[in-house]
Amino acid sequence: MKIGDQNHGLQIEKYLNTQAIGNKPENQHNANRADQKSPVKTDTVELSSQSKLLNKVSDTMKTHEPQRAEKLQMIKEQVQNGTYKMDAGKVANAMLKDLIKDLG
């Protein structure tokens, strides 16, 4: 990415000249002609596929599913009350499945 303009000094000089002359219409026309001679440069931004994926994940996380919110609230209450029961075997199996997916 290139920031800045190599013709910056030239543009400042043109501006000061138009201010000194009084910016008359015929002088403005000549200044416009001078501007047309110099090439116009534009900035571009390209996003990587990883940044696009992160943006999509972020957007997905912002959406709330009502059933999930209710389930999470119920689990929070059970944990706070000390009544939450979990099956250690199911947790271990889920962890192993995730590990196998990550390795394979």
C-alpha cells in the first residue's frame, strides 16, 4: 500500500498560485487543464481470505439463537444452584472426537 503523493509539492504550488491570482474563472479553467495532465492515482485495499473468514465468523457470533440463549441460562442457573450434572463419558468422547477432527 502506498501512502502519500509524489506530486504533493506541485499541488501545493498550484494552490498557492490560484490563491495569489484571485482564482478568476479563466485561471481556474487553466488550473483544471493542468490537473487533467497529471495521472490520477487511487488507493486499493485487498482483504485476505483469512480476514474474510474471520469477518464471517464474527458476524455469525453476533447473531443470537433464542433456544441457545434459553439453554445457556438454564445451565447457568443449575451451576449456580449446584444441581448441574454432567456425564464425564460424554465429555471425554466429545473431546476425543474434536481431537481426531483436528488431527485428521
